[in-house]
Amino acid sequence: MHYFEPFVHIIVMLLNAISIIILVLGVAKATWDFIRNEARRLPKLETAKHNNIIKNYLATYILLGLEILIAADIIESIMNPTLEDILVLAAVVIIRTVISYFLGKEIEHTRIE
């Protein structure tokens, strides 16, 4: 199993990098859309409606990034199965899952038909 450690470490680092790229890309797109929306000088209600769409759009990127980070943590803990590592993984997965759950609920709740 120790032969795979360098390979698994590279995979975990790659997954972490991918999640960061997804988050940064989502923030950049949302920021760009927000700036364009504000520049249009629509009525306040219309601007708020478009900002809500932008918020939901950004939340989907955050959710995807969190899911990839959870996968990376699980893979990493498989290679280091100490009790401490498993407890840390459990705490991280619980926190990220709760965040993902409430973000998903927020997206569903604010979805504009």
C-alpha cells in the first residue's frame, strides 16, 4: 500500500487544485455578472432578481468545489487510516456536508421560475 502513496498524494493535490480552480472561476463569473448587472441600471426589483440568479449560480460552483474537496479528503484518509485522521475527516466531511446541504436548500428556496 505504501507504493501508492506518492500517486495518491498527487491525486489528492490535483483534486484540491481542481476545486480551487472551480471556486475561483465561479467567483470570477459571478463578479463579472454582478458588475454587468449593476451597470445596466435596471429598476431595483429587477436588479435584485438578477442578483439572486447570480447568487444561485455562484452557489452551484461552491457546491461542486466542496464535493470535490470531500472526495479528496476521503481518498487521503484511506491512505492514512489513523484514528486521529479518521476523526478529522469525519469532522471535515460533516461540516462540508452541512454547508452543502444548506447551500442546496438556499438554491432551491430562491430559485426563480
